Amino acid sequence: MAIFKQKLLWIGIVIVMVVLIVFGAAMMGSVLGTKPKEMPVALVVLDQSAELPTGGKLAVGEMIREKLTANKQIPIIWQIVGSEEEARAGLDKHEYYGALVLPADLSSGLLSLATPAPKPATVQIITNEGMNMQAATAVKQILGQAMKGVSLELSKQWLGQIGQQTEQISVGAAQAFLSPIIVQEESVHPVGTNNANGNAPGLLTQIIWMGSLVTGMILFLTNQKAIAAGARRWTVIVAQSAAGLGITGVASGFLVWMASSWYGMELTQTVDTWLFLWLAGSAFFLLQSALLNWIGLPAMAILVLLMFFSMPVLNMAPEFLSQTTQDWLYSWTPLRFVAAGLREVMYFGGLDSVSSNAAVLWGIAGSFLVILLASSVKKTMAGKMEKSAVVSAPIN
């Protein structure tokens, strides 16, 4: 058929394949097959060893610590801390995805199971939802399974000892032997209602990126017309910067209001969220406008690809990503600093809880503001060189 003889058809097929490869790598390559590894979790061992009736000591807390730290199959890095208060402080500083607290009466509680008044010990599993919901859920499941295994092992040991005894035991004691350890679960820094299971920071980051990109594009095209009409380039670019910062401030406030009023997103730090989004939108706008002013419309391809490559990793804990993705994308993409900063603002107590993410955004905003303003100097110098060339050209 004649259509198959057209070069444009085959060129089109190649273009389609390239698009599929690029966007496939952007949307799937960094997240498919991911699994958790080296998640930091605090371990608090408060257990006091108890005296056995037959002599010797029972130290269940130390036994559990040795089993957990020696198990290389679980994707956790244990951070041994001295108290529950210290562990909770680390959770507040978003240092741990969770904590396991072994109480002081763990060993004595297990010994009480052989008495008429058994008092099973309670261990605490604390998960840090605000740090990352996916990682917190994984930690809760891993620690829950680990404590089930420990409880089952202890139950078998005690039941084996009972089998060697002839005296009867009470029903309460028998039930306690079947569950010698009670697990109490607690979540800190909850993500709140209608927060997309903790993914709201990533969603807000994507929306403010798009809003800033549209703002930057409109102002870029408007400024090109103003310059073509004879306006001074330096004045136009200063006005472009000021207008963009003002528009992103309004847009950030509208986005917060829309998320809360229209979609019922629970925001305990409304004003702080708006201010941080304004900083994020400003950094995005200045970055995008600087590239547009220096490169022109082809910069749009770079900015769109950057968004698509960044989107899949915004709501993932870095411990879930491959080392390649961490090094080549997660470590530098500006969108992840916004998503991480929003988590701190929304779930950890407002702007006072923001770590280095805000400093990075201030650095991006300041650097690209200078680059944006410098684009006017470059264009002006280029124009002067062209005029000089015309004046100095020989007249035939």
C-alpha cells in the first residue's frame, strides 16, 4: 500500500516509540519493583530482668533486642535509644518512621503468667504517619509480625514447661500463656481526613508546579509582546518577576482554600501551609521563567519532562526507591523539596518544623531570580553587538 511507502509514517512510529520509552521511564521506571530498605526505627529497651524461681535471671527485653538487631531480613535500621521520651522526640523531628518500646515490666510480666494473677506485658508500636504513610504502614506491619513471632515462641516455651508439670492452672493463666505479649499500637502526627492517605503534599506540589508554569508562560509571552512594542527589556523583566511573585501568592492562597473548602482537606496549619506554598510557587515560577527567558519555548519540554519524572517519587519514602533513582532524580529534583517541606508544615506543626527544605527553596528562588534578571543584560548586550556589526560593516 502507498501509505507504507511514506517516510513520515515510519518517522511517526519511531517518535511514538521514543515518547513511550521516555514517559514509561518517567511514570514507571522509578517506582515499579520498589521495596523498603534500611528504614530508621527507634528501639527502646526498658525491660528489667526478673529473678527466676529456679535461680538465674529472665531478660526478655535483651533477648528480643538481640533477635531483632540480628535479623538482616527485615528492612529496618534499628536506632537504640534510652527512653520513650527520646524516641518520641526523634519522631517529632522526623528522624524515625516508627518506634518499638519494650516496657520495664516485660520480664516480670511474663513470670507472672505462672501465678494465679497473670499480668501480660504490653509492648508499644508507634508509627510516624506524617513522615510517610507508606513507610509507616510498612513499619507497623513488620513490627507487628516480629512481635507475633516473639510471642508465639515464648508461648511455646511456657506451654512446654507446663506440660512437664502436673498441677492445674487457671483459665486466665492458660489464656495469658497463649498471648504472653500484648501489642499496643499508636500513630503520631496523623495525616488527617481527606489527605489522600498522606499523599496531599505531593498532590499540592504538582498543582502549584502547574499553576506556576502557566503563570510563567503567560507572563513570558506577554513580555515578548511588550518588548517587541518597544518597552525596555530590563523594566519588563523586573515587572515580570514582581507580577509572577504576586500571582503565585494569590494562587497559593486559592489552592489552600480550594483544598479545604471544596474537597474537605483537613489542614491544621492553614496559614503556614499557604506561606510555604507561596515560597514553593515563587521558586518554581522563577526557575521556569529563567529557563523560558534564556532558552525560549523549547524550555517547556524540559519543564514538562521534569514534572513527569518527579511525580512518581513525590509521595514515596526515599528508602523505597532504588539507589539509581535516589542519586539521579530524587536527590536534586526541586519538586521533592516542596513535597517534603509540606509534610513538615502540614503534619509536624507548621513553619517551625520545616528543616533544610525551606532553605533549599530559598536558594532556588534567589539563584533563579538573579539568572532571570541577568537575561535582560544578555539580550541587551546581544542587541548592542548586532548594532555595532551593522555600523562597522563596509559599504559597497
